[in-house]
Amino acid sequence: MTGRAARAPNPGQRQIFRANLARKGMKNTELLISNGNHDASLAAIRAGYPREWFPDSGGGYYESVVKGLHVLTVNTETYNSDSTQRAWLKERLTAITADPANTGRPVLVQGHRPTTNTTMDGQQAANPRLAEDLGVFPQAILFSGHSHLNINDDRSIHQRDFTSVNDGSMSYVEIDHGYQMVTADGLANRFESPTAQALFVEVYKDRTEIARVNMAADKHDIYTDGKWTADWQPPYASAGTLSGDTWTVRLKGSTNQQIKDNFRYTDATRNTVAPKFTTHRPLSRVSDEKGGTALRIAQARDDQMVHHYDVDITDASTGASVVSSKVLSDFSFMPRPNSLDIPVPGAVAGKRYVARVVAVDAYGNASPAASLTFRK
């Protein structure tokens, strides 16, 4: 559905788009570009791409009709302070939703930055006035990116007064800060993953289905020898996998309030099911490839997604902390590893250690703790 303008548009980039659309037999596919914070100026975008890809009238915002469906592109870089753009969006939404032919049909809105208090608990959001203006129109579905936050997480869709959807990133994805990942060099502070993700949106008479897809999700540390390596090269072993269940949006009701009352992805309906370990002994001591000691966690199960593990390992004789970490479950990689090996740095032969591990989902629902006492 959407495209992103390049930082500095040039004929080569335009030709890459066209060549690949032709290669895949998608010559009739419409590209609709929205402006973002890393992009070139609006004038450069207009000069670098065909008019039909970016048909704005001067402010970086415009309306398109795709197979009878209204798509409104907004310029989130200026929306909060652009009274003309705000008036345009409200006028178009009012007119579209007042037409009986559009009853129960979504109006798709796309822009770069997410708006406040919506997806991913409002992380990296802006434009509170966009949330205010869309709040009068429950038929609106806003698609936004900017944050690079992953779409595995069911917080990436949010409904209150309208529907807001995070569309991930085709470059690399991010996870909330404050966690660690298991890497070849042990536990490391990571919030980026080289996974490329996208949404596929299908609009039916009675519903809108939003499929979450990994274009590539191979296990790979985004830093190699201390260098940024997000540009993971094809071929990809895991291309085309799903990153979660399809989200289904139904706009049921004859009034705005009735539509909102039937929303299913709201704060009030957040999932409350905790992950659980499915084996009697989910923890075990193993030796790593370098001969060191590691705690192996057999991955827990959840009805949506195990987000991370609270891992605490202490010296049994002194109670001193050896490892205290929130370790990501590697949910952004496909297939997800069946187990995680947590290194125990400085483990001493013959010394006893106590491990306690809790599995936690994206909403904070936590499993009962699994425990293990072991020696190096």
C-alpha cells in the first residue's frame, strides 16, 4: 500500500522501483509515498518521483482512491502546526464518512510518525493533534512507522477512538529498550534486530485484514565485531514467514459510538494469559562452545508471544548476584530458537549456583518461576 521517499531521490531509485514492479508482474500497483523525518525536501520528492506516486498539492498531503477505497496521506512532519492540513483532513473524513456508500468501510490514513497514546504504548510518538482529529472518526485506520518497532508485538495495533497500526520497518526492527539478547559474545545490550517486516492489508465488505509478514528474519547479531551489520544480504532462509496472527478490524455499528464499542484491540481487552513452561525441567546446565558454563532455558509457550525472560542467577553460598537480566526470547527471528543459553560468567568449578527464570509476554503477564540449583 505505501512507499517511503528516499533521502535524496534520484532517477536510479525510481528505476529500481519500476524494474522490480515489472519483474514481479505488478505494473498496475499504485505507489503512494509519504514524507518522513529522514527524507529529502518535498520539492526533491516531487522532482525525483512520478507525480502519481506523490500527488500532493504543496504540503506533502493528498488523497487517493484505490479500487474505490479512500486513502489519505498526511505529512506528519508538519501536522501539529499545519492548520491547513488539519482542516483538509477533517473536511475529507467528514465528507467520506457521511456518504452512506461508505458505511462500515474503513478510511485508510498513512503517515510516517505514530501519534500519541496509541501503538506500542505511545513509544516514539508525536502529533497529539492528529490523534485528536482522528478521534472523531472511528472508521479511520492510521498506518505509521518511524519507530522501527516490531510488528510481532500485539501492542502494534491499538483501538480507542480510531484504529492505529504500527507498520514495522523494511530496514531493521527494534524492541523496547532495557533488554539483552544472547549473542555469540554472550549477553549484550540490544534493541535492534536485522528482521525486515511489512503489512499486507486486504479490505473486504465486512472487515479489514492486516497480515503481519517477515520479509526476512534470519538469526543474526546486528553488530559484528562491533560494526553495524543491519544490511543482512540475501538469500534469506526465512523469507516470507508470518510474524503473528492476522489482525481483523470490523467496523460494526450504525453510529460512531457503536463502532467504538465493538473495537477488539483496546486497552480494556488486553491479553491477560501468562506464558507457561511446557516441560517439567525447563532449566538445565550446559557447556558452551568455549567450555564455559551456561544456563539453558527451554522456551516457554504463550497464546500470543513470549517477549522476554527475567533471569536471576546467584551464588548459592553467598547469595551474590552472578546474572540479573531481562533476556529477549528472540521472538523477532524465524524460526524462533527452541532454547536460549544464558552464559554464567566466571563460574567456578565445584561452586553451586541457583537460577530463577520467569517468562513474560508483551503485556507483562508472567509465568510461575522455574528454578534450578547447579554446579559448574
